[in-house]
Amino acid sequence: METQEIADRLEITGLLARYTFAIDSGQWDLLDEVFTPDASIDYSSSGGIKGTRDEVKVWLAEVLAHWPARLHLIGAARIDFLDGEARVSAPFTDTLAPTRELVAARTEGFLHGGGYYHHRLRRTDGGWRSVELVEEQSWRTAR
């Protein structure tokens, strides 16, 4: 493996970490450091939307307000380079904890889920950025 590929892999791993931190912390503008402005982001496998980065940021802020405690864990990512792009498939698990209002309304407690994030990345002036994310949710439980 050449030095540039090692550097690219490290940068892409950092991008995946920035993604989960942005989601878990609710710092939606950090997603600007993950996605291109015209990126296609598809959460439809989990009942979510498919939209651009800015559309998804608004949607995430609204939906995840009900689940203020969040933790996403990313597993070992498969990274393949082809024609100036990187294809990334990374397993994930997530845990979402509800607001006190939802608990008082007898809503189920924690949501746990998992599956794969499939990214198509392109190198930009700001580094690697995702131009497409497709979430493949494999399972979800409520407790």
C-alpha cells in the first residue's frame, strides 16, 4: 500500500467519525465537513427521507430532537478506490434514548438498530467528501 492510499484511508476513517459525532452531538453544520452540498442522502430504509445535505440537516434536527441521547458506533469499513472515488461500506449500530416527555407518554424507551452505511466519496479541495450516502438498516428494536 502506498503512502497516499494510507493517508486517504485515514482521512476517510476520520470522515466517518465526524459523521457519527455530528449526528450524536446534534451539531448539524458539522455535516458540511462530511457531505458535498449536492450530496444525495438516503435514510429511506429506516423510514426516513432521501434528500440533499441541507434538506437532511433540517429533517435530522426535527426528528432527532425527540431522541436527545444518541450513540452511533461504526465498525471496520471496507474502502475501495476506483476512478478517483472511494466506495465505503461501514457497519453501524446505534442507540437512541427518548426525551422525558416521551417516556412520560409511555413511549418505548431505547431504540437500538444497525446495518450498513454505504458512501460514495470524492476528493474535493476540502478533502474527501461524501457525494452519496445510502443507509441500509438491517434491524431495529425498541425497549
